Amino acid sequence: MSLKPLVLWWLVFFSFGTVGAVEASTEHVSATTVPTLVVGHWPPHINQAKTEEGLLTREILAIYRSAGIEPRLRYDSWRQVVTEGLKKPHHLSFGWVLNNQRQQGWYYSEPVSQSVIGLWVRNDFNQIISSYSDLDSYLVGVGKHYSYGQSFEDNKNRFRRAEFVLEGEGFRLLVEGRIDVFIGDQAVGEYFLARHKDWRERVYFMETPMLDRAGLHMVCSKSNPDCKAHLSQFNRALQAYQREQ
């Protein structure tokens, strides 16, 4: 299966913590109002080819269904999700991580699950990376227009960066020795490597303290008058679902 570009400017902007989740609201959406969840392709978290089989998609649907809600699920390009989808009434999106820039225009739910972010390196890489200063002597691959959290944004000018756009390009640059490491999501990388086993034997994933876990959230636009009510509905369903697990 041909994978779509992983890192586009409108895709997930990584940050850490749960600050910014919408507060409990006294507003309610009608029991007959069905939320529409509009998302792009981000396997294995969200998989357009297998509509309800993405890891995060399954969890989101289970949360809603546990509350007796059957949301509509619609796929589009991530660009359309941002520029058009979230502007429509009763439309939300999931798989997003808190980011200062996005938080200006969106409300966030409580975190649903986590994305594990770290370094992909070649098998011959034997250095310990525990801070951004440890990357000073390396050429680091990063997704073009892709943010890995506010800490990354604050420190990215401390080391040399090589940008890539297409899915798998980071692995190609790494295997060819054109970059020393690249920053990425562990599950997304494992999904890609399962389909490129010749590269699987030549690289491994390294967790680091400065690139850790980022919460994945439901979001909706602040310009949408029903946004807070929908997120409050989702947060209540999420809390009840988590108590049952």
C-alpha cells in the first residue's frame, strides 16, 4: 500500500502536558445531534484504508459508543480538515497534540491516549542522547513544517536539521547515511518498517527524556458555537469509559 505524506504543515504539532483542555461546560448538545469526526490518514493511529481499524480510531469510537453515541466518521486530507472540516457545525477531529499555535484557535479535550516520540537511529549508533545539547554534533532529520512540541521549537536552532516530507524519506536518509538520526513517532515508524523489512534490520528506536510522550486529543474550532458542548460531551464519555477499564 502506498502511504501518504506523513508530515505536512497542517498535521500534528507536538507539545506536552494537558494544559488547554476545555473546562467542564454547562452547555449540552441535543441527544439527537450526531457529531461528525473528520480526520486524515496517519497510520497506524488513523487508517483511511481500514476505516475503523486505526489504533486511535477504535478507541475514539469505543468511547462514544459506550455512551450510546454513534458518531459519523469522515476522512479527508489533513489540509481540508483544518481549512474546511473543523469550521462546520458539529464537526470535530482527533489525533491532535497540544500546541501553543493551535491552541489559539481550537479547544482540546482531555487526552485520550499517547504518542511516543523519540529518535530513529542506525544500529551502529551507540551514543546516549539525554538532552538537546547532545545533538549538537549530529545532522538531525525532522519533518518539514512538523512540530514535535514546544520544547523542540525552543531548542531546534541548537542543532543542524535536514527536513523531509514524504513517508519513509526519513528512513531512507538514515539508512543511506545522509542524516545521523531523525525524530519520529514510534508506532508510525514501526508501521512503515513492517512494510520495508530490509530497513527494519538496520535501524532502531531510541527513547529520550526530551522527546517523550504526547497526549492525543479531540479538538474543535473556537469559532464553532457548539464546540465546548461537544467536547464536554466527549470528556464525560471518556471519563466514564476510563473508569470501566
